Amino acid sequence: MTIDPAPLMENEFRISQVPPGSVVLVGDVAVFNVDGSFCATQATCPHKQGPLSEGPLDGSTVTCPWHGSQFNVCTGAVLQGPAQDPLKTYRVTVDGDVGRVEIPLAHAVQGA
């Protein structure tokens, strides 16, 4: 009899499903496995909102599939335009086989 793993929260993912050189979407965040380390950024290109999770990852560099902008997925820095704005980045923690994206509570209602 196998025991099903605990269900994931909306900001979590199974690290076993994200081998090095791949990416997984966790809500509105793209989580990249860069040589065994996890880096998380906004999921869309700041230029024209292209889907970064569908672009090729070469080391720590992702290329937007729409217009070719390149970014460092660990720092968010623009490496090649046409994009001019850096990517938002998020901290990722790992607990066993579960990765967790630490998303700021910017969406919380203030003054409630």
C-alpha cells in the first residue's frame, strides 16, 4: 500500500518534478531549476508579457519565446533586450521534496 504525499499549498511544488534545466509554474511564478538550485521569477516577460516558462533555459539565462529578451532567473537582471525592466524575483525554500515560493503579502487587503 502506498501513502499519498500530503497535498500541496498553492505556493508549493514537488522538487522531484523539476529536474535541473527545467521550469514549473507555481501560480503566477516561474520556478527554474538551475543546476540543482531553485530560482523563482514572475512568469511573464515585462516587455510584452510573453510566457517565460515556455522559453529555453541555458544555465541561469531564460530567453523569452516571443521577442528574445534574456534574463538571469536568479537575479532578475535583463541580459538582452528588447525588455528594459528586470524580473521580479522570489525566494524559494526546500523542505524534503517540497519547494515553497515565498510570495510577499502585497495582495493582502490593507487597513481591513
